[in-house]
Amino acid sequence: DGRDRGGRDRDSRDYGDGGGGRRDLRDNIRGSRGETEPVVKETEPKDRQPLASGKAGGSYVPPFKLAQMMAEQADKTGPEYQRMTWDALKKSINGLVNKVNGSNIKNILPELFGENMIRGRGLFARSVMKSQMASPHFSPIFAALVAVVNTKFPELGELVLKRVILQFRRAFKRNDKPVCVAATRFLAHLINQQVAHELLALELITVLLASPTDDSVEVAIEFVKECGYTLHELSPQGLHGIFERFRGILHEGEIDKRVQFMIEGLFAVRKAGFEGKQGVPSELDLVDEEDQIVHELSLDDELQAEPTLDIFKVDLEYEESEKKYDEIKKEVLGESSSDEEDDGDGDEDEDESSDEEEDRPSEQQQQAIEDQTETNMVNLRRTIYLTIMSALDFEEAGHKLMKINIQPGQEVEICTMLTECCSQERTFLRYYGLLAQRFCFIDQQYAQLFDECFMKQYSTIHRLETNKLRNVAKFFAHLLHTDAVSWTCMAYLQLTEEATTSSSRIFIKILFQELSEGLGLRKLNDRMQDANMTEYFQGIMPKDTPKNTRFAINFFTSIGLGGLTDNLREHLKNMPKMIMAARKAAGGDDDSDSNSDSDSSSSSSSSSSSSSSSSSSSSSSSKSKPAKKKARNKLWDASKVSKNEKERTQPWIREAFLAGHGAVVGKRVNNERKVDVQLAEEAAVGNKSTGARVKSKKMLFVASRGWM
């Protein structure tokens, strides 16, 4: 039919009067009951009264209106003002706790200590537990927050711990699994942060596994995963007993298959060393070990939650309490207790104040700040390293490095980092050589800096390993054969037996072998024989002494670059002639003096010979034997003279033998023999006696045999 549930016709409804039908129906019902419509009396508006204070704190008041109401209060110690400050404290603590996360916890803590934590300790504990219950996966962050607050206010940490334990007790008795899981997770992270003692964890697991059920075992597994690493470090025997209990439950087989698999997964986590949940994360490790305060509470202790701390109470000593907390806040935050001094007294003259203002900028300019920690330099090196290692090719790396804001004087860091990165590779990568070559071609300053790096690397080459040494040698060889660096850096090399070590010889060997591969032996030899560069190659191609020259020849021959030593070999062949000529030139003056002495001696010898001849003719044959003895003595005197001449010429014959050139030695010996023969003939001129002839023949014989 066309009637609705009220017994009225559907068509009789009036939709155009704005609900007039419903009003008529209400009037009919009210009339049937004998009620009359109440008459509303018009009243004048009253003044604004303070909000009623209830357990929930009353209605919401916007912050600006609350601040206005607090400013309007004349009595700063009355109940109404204290209630307003309580509401403001509550909102501030709740807001800070809700905002905290892993990245901003260090910024939230100073703001949190700025509030009166002693007065609002109940509000803080309630807010932390409420937020943790809403977001259990943020339990490590809330535990880190409580751990830091516990170091400054231990009573706050103890209050939070008491309430969490009581929360677990109630949830365990009521079989409330979600609350149990959240509470045990919070307790686990408080144990990791050393706010609670590890014995509390062992007691809690013992309670959960005393009469195992699916839910209790599951809660115990989650708890062990969270704090198992800490228990392994602090109480390994206790953790071993817990896992033995898990093994017994698994062998009994009275629990669900799903929970059995969870136990097996827990054993796998233990075998892996609790990977992923190893104690406190590094970003949340905010408390030093010596600052930690551990509360030894047990599940069986009689604990008081102190719920009255969450409710507003009038403080009769409100101002004194606020002043005391201000002092505590300054101590906690490290603020100076003393007020800042005034800039100056009002009685000072204007001239003195103006002079002080003029002196201040000069003092500020004189105070130069020096960063002795080299933080900026370390950051620059890190940026250069990451840019070099992340680029695809040397052109991209050079483009990115040129964009780095490098201050004047810091260009050497690019050269140093390129050399270090190249030395760290397993094998030499041409990437580093091309990048350094590009910088040298862009700016000549980099070429000079790489020249300095070459000197530093060669001076400390003995500190490098063989692999690093090889890479550095190939790196600088690339710069040299591409003419990115001037060849004047060869002046730093000294190829002698005394000036080199095994490391430096290996460095020179690899350097010249790479240059030979890059340029070719002919071009390298032409570069080494360049007259303009001779002074820079004096150390690597020594010509000062035969010993150093032979050492250089043998070195380059042994490394397969004997073609570079043709000039040195020719020099070594001609070295005896040059030294002999130099000695003759130096001994010319000495020869002139010796000639004058020889003339005088020859005249005296001629006179003595004439006298001896006359005496010999007049003497008898019986005196011939003493005359022969005297002639023999004169012969031995002549042999002494020839010995002196031999000592003067002998060293160069010995050096020629040491050089290893037989033909040159033979020729030099023949020349020396001719000189000695001439000296003997000159000594024999004017000696007409028999003894003189014997002496000259003896000298000729000795010279011909080469004994002189």
C-alpha cells in the first residue's frame, strides 16, 4: 500500500515547507503529552570566563588565544595562570615527541630540555608510551630519546621503564597480544640503550616461555630478535639457556607449525649474528658508555605508575620551581650562567663611545680565523676523489673538476689526488694519464705542479710498494712522452751507484722503458742528445768519472736500452786521451823546470866524464874492478830516475786497462814506451865512458820490455 511505517500516506508529505510536516508531527506529540514549548529568555552577553578545568584539560584553545589569555593574567602565580602554562607544556611536549625521528632527534632534544621536564615528567612518559604504541616500528627512536633524557633526569627514565613494565603485566594477564608485542619491543630497545638491565630481558623471556603457547612463543621470538645481540654481548650464558628452551619447545612439537618455523628462523638469525639488528644503530647511539644510567628493575617488584603526575596540580612554590629549573636548563644546555655585560655606562662621554666603535672593526679585522683542523681541505679532497672515480671518461672528469670551486693555491690537490688514485690501481690505467695531460694543456700552472709532484714522488719512492711504483712511473712517462710536462724534470734523477736505491733504479727502468715504447728508441735517443737539454741529462748520463759512466752504460744495457749509451761509450774511449792532454797541459811548467836541471846535470856529467877518461887512461889495469863497480852504482841511480818517470805515467795505463779497451791500452803503452826510450837516449847523450854506455843500454832494454 501507499503508507509508510508511521502510518501516513506518502503523498501527504510536504517537501516544500522546509520540514513543516515534521514540525507539525512534533507539535502533535508534544500536545498529546501535555507539554508546552519552552520560552527562550533573552539575556545580555556576559564577560568571557576562564575555561573549566577538567581531567581532559577542557576544550581546545588556539595557541595565539592561549598566549593572549596568559598575557592578560595579572597574577603570574595563581591557579589560572599555572593551568594555562600546564596546558602549554603538555602541547609542547606532545608536539616534540610526535615530531622526533632519526634525522632530527639531535635538534629535538635541546627544545625538549627547554621545557620544564621535572614538572611535566608524567606528561613526557605518557606521550612517549602513547606514540610508541601507535607506531611500534619507531621504538628505537623513542628508546634513544628516553636514553638521552635519562642521562640528565634519571627519574624520568625510571618512570618510563616502570610504566612500560606495568603495561606488559596488564597486557599479559589480559592476553592482549598487540599491547604485549609493543611493550616487549619497547623494553628490548630500552635494554639495548642500557636504560634497563639485561636481567629484565631474561626474566621476561622466562615468563613468556614458562607455559608456552603460540602467542607467547611468538612474542618471545620477536623480543629475542630485537635484543638478542645485546644479550649475546652482556650475558652469553643466559642467551644460550634461552635458545636451549626454544629447542626443547621445538622438539616437543605441541605448538603450531607456523610458530615452529618461526623458531627455526630465530636459530638462523642467531647463526648469522643477528644481522640487521646488531644493537643500537649508529645514528641513534647518542649516549657515551660512561654517561649511561642503568635501572635494575624486575618484573616482580612492586612498581608505582604515579598516575597523579599526569594531572594538573597547583604548585604553591611555582616561581621558585621555575627558577630552579632555569638553572638546571642552563647547566644541561651548556648556557652561561652569568648575564651578558652591558656595552657601556650611560655616564660615559660620546667621544669615548665613538672611539670604541671605531676601534672594534679594526680589532675584528686583525682577528683572522684559521681552520687548523683542515676540514675544508679534507672535504675538497673527498670531492675530487669522488669526481674522479665516478666519471665515465677523462673528458667528463676534467669537465666536472673544472667546475669545482678551487681556491688559489689548492690546485696542487688535483695533481696529488690524480697521482694517489693512479698508484692505488692494480694496473696502470691510461685514464689518469689522459686526465692529467688535459689539465697540463689547459693551464701551464698544472705542468709546473706535476713537475713538483715528480720530484716529491722520486724523493720518497722507497716508501712505495712495487705495484704503486710501477703505476707512478708509467703515469709520469705518459706525461713526458706527450710533452705535457717539461723534460727538465730529468734533472732530479742521479744514476750512480751511491745515489740510487733498488726502488729508484726500478723507477728509472720502468720510466725509460715506457718512454721508449711511447716515442721509439730513435726519437728518445735524439731527445737525450739534444744540445739544449744536455745540462738536464747530466745526472742520468754521467760523464764525470769512468766509474759512474760505466755504471750508467751497464744499467741501460741491462734494461734493453743499450742504444742510448753510444755517446757514453765514445766518451769513455776518449777519456784517457783527454785526461792525458789535461795532465800534460798542467805539467808543462814542471817540465821546463826539470829541463834546466837536466842541462846543469849533463854539463857536470860531461866534465866528470872527461876527468874520468883522463884518469882512466893514466891509471893501471889493477884499478879496473873498482871503476866497474862505480859504473854499476851509476846504473842503479839511472834506474831510480826511470822509476820516477814510470810512477808519473803509470796511473793512466792502469785506468785504460780498467776501461776494458785493449786496443786503446796497447796504443797508449806504445806511446809511453817511446817517451821512455827518448828519455833514456837523452840521458845517455854525453856519457862516453864505458859505465855510461852500459847504463844507456840498460835503460833501452828496460824500456823496450815495458817494465818502466
